[in-house]
Amino acid sequence: MKGSGFTVVELAVVVTAVTLFVILIVITLQSPRLQANDVNIKTYLYQIMTLAAASYDLNGSYYNVCSQDNNPERSRQHRNTGKSD
């Protein structure tokens, strides 16, 4: 039965070729993933900018824009007294 089957060298070459192919695919797909993340970040920043502009139009200041407690009454008090909470 000499000659049937694969030699160790042939199997090593195939495994190496497949490994390189997979590495190339992973590297190729990484760039679009990073670009998609950049688009998401830009979208979130645009939303924050829009909300900050709306808050400024409503309250006349950027005070408390990034706070969890966006109480417009507290913002008006801060603007009128000049004191911080």
C-alpha cells in the first residue's frame, strides 16, 4: 500500500496554506468593522451636538447638558443666580 495517503510534509503545507488564508480574511474584514465603528461614533457625537444645541436654545446655556439630571428649572436657577449647585 505504498503511495496511498498524504505525507506529513504535504499535510503541513496544506495546514499552513489554510492558516494563511484565514489570517488574510480576518485582516481584510477588520477594516470595514473599524470603519463601521467610526460611523457609529460620529452618529452619536452628532446626536449629542444636536441635543446640546436644543438645550442651549431652551435654557440659554449649556449648563447640565451632560448630566443625568436634566432639570430645566435647575438650569434656569443656575443661569439667574450665577451659582452652581
